[in-house]
Amino acid sequence: MKLSIATLFYLFIATPIFSQENSILVTAQWVKDHQSDPKVVLVQVNFLKLDYDTEHIEGARYLWPGSLAPDSPLGAMNFPDLKNAQQVIEDLGISNDSHIILYFVRNEVSPTTRMFLTFENLGMKGRVSLLDGGLEAWKKAGFTTTKDLPQVKKGKFKPASLEFIVDKDYVLKNLNASSTVIVDARMKKYYDGEPVGNPRDGHIAGAKNIFYQDMVDQNNFFKPTDQLQPYFTSVIDSKEKEVVAYCFIGQTASVVYLAGRILGYNMKLYDGSMQEWSRIKELPMEVTEKKQP
């Protein structure tokens, strides 16, 4: 079979360059070893730029989560317009053949994993990683930070719109499918039905529960795979099944998304999450039945 020039080009830019390129998580030492590589783009994800202005890893660019997961009257943290996303990403100096290393400050894990998911959904699956433990891990490894702003050459990026972020219709269609498991990433008490201010309480009918905070340890490192796996195995009986995670607004569920990717599951995220589902009375919900004492 002959491949077109366009196909060969895509395969070229999608082919990993670095030994750890296919790793979803990278260490501080790996980042240090590749810090000067022109294909590696370090990105600090922060809700407040003040943190970036105070200190960042040398060469890192700043990314406000709202620029690639904008709010709208339809809900919080939406998938971005492709044209706008292209401009934001190119301004960061990112091209399709870049390898993006995202990192967070303090405990801002979930907005950073949401950016990880967004980049994957824009066509960068296999070319985006997370610095495990974030900026604190970098500093604890003995590496320095700076206030100096990097010189950034505009990238050349062509975004895609893949199918890792799904809508309510997709969830409803697959609600009873034997090949799909819906996973609620919220704290169990909210999954069970404790009121949170939404129009309806409880969870999507038939959904299982994997609490997103259980994916990381007290220092915001993702737990080892032998510790992560039981959370998934307890509610998903096969890695052949698709897993669709959701939460309140589509942010914290991205932590479960990333953990599932580490373990090799076919992960997706329902972006509307409970802020949307709970407001549409035709969409089925349920609360956990209380056990009799």
C-alpha cells in the first residue's frame, strides 16, 4: 500500500522523538535532561499569572486554563474554538512536532490535567506529558527557577477535533451499552446524593464512582500503577471497555482521565458534567440506595 505525502508527513510529526515521549508522566530529572531541546516546550498552567511571574522553570511559558477551556453561557470549561486554540498554542511556541511538558503549581493538578486532555483532543496525543509532582517536585529535586521571560518563536500548529471530549447525547446513547462505563469522579457523598446546589442530586443513572483525589498522593504525585489499578478494576471489568468520566464542570474528572490513560484505558470525558446533566430533567439520574442498619 502506497502512502500519500500528507500521510507520511503526519506519521513523521506524530512519531515520538524522545525515549520518554510516550510517557504520560515525566520526572523532574527527565525535564532537566531535555530542557534545552528545541522540540520540548515547557508550559506552566496557572489560574493566576502572578505565580508564573513570581517563579517558573527556565524557558517555561504561561498558560491560563481559560484560554483553552473557556467559560460560556452554556457552562464552564468548554472545548475551545479551533481557530482561537490555534492562536493560543502557536503563541506558546508550540508546533505539531513539539513535545509539550505541562506542570502545575502547588495543588493545581486538575486544571493542568484538563489542559493535558485538551491538548490530546486537539491532536497531540502522544506528544503531551505532565511533570509528575509539578513545580514543587522540580524544586525538591534541587533545580532552580527564574523570573526571566523566555524568548518564544511562534509555532506552526494545525489543531484537530478528536473524540476524547463528548457531549450529553453521546453519554445518553452509551448509557446502557455493554462496551461503555460511565464514571463519576466526584467525592462519594456527592455521587450518593448529598445536596450540592445543582437542580438534581445524585449521579448519572448507572454511573460508577472513582474519586479523582484518590489518583494522587499527598504530594500531588500520581500513585504508582499498582495502586491506581484497583480503583479502576473495582468498577470496570475490562480494559476493552470505553470509560467516560464526568464531575461537576468537566475539570476534576480529567484527573481520572489521565490516570486511566496511564493504565491503558480508552478514556473520554463528558464535558457538560453535572452542571448540564442535572438541569435537563429528561436525562436519568439516581441516588445511592441507603443500606438498612
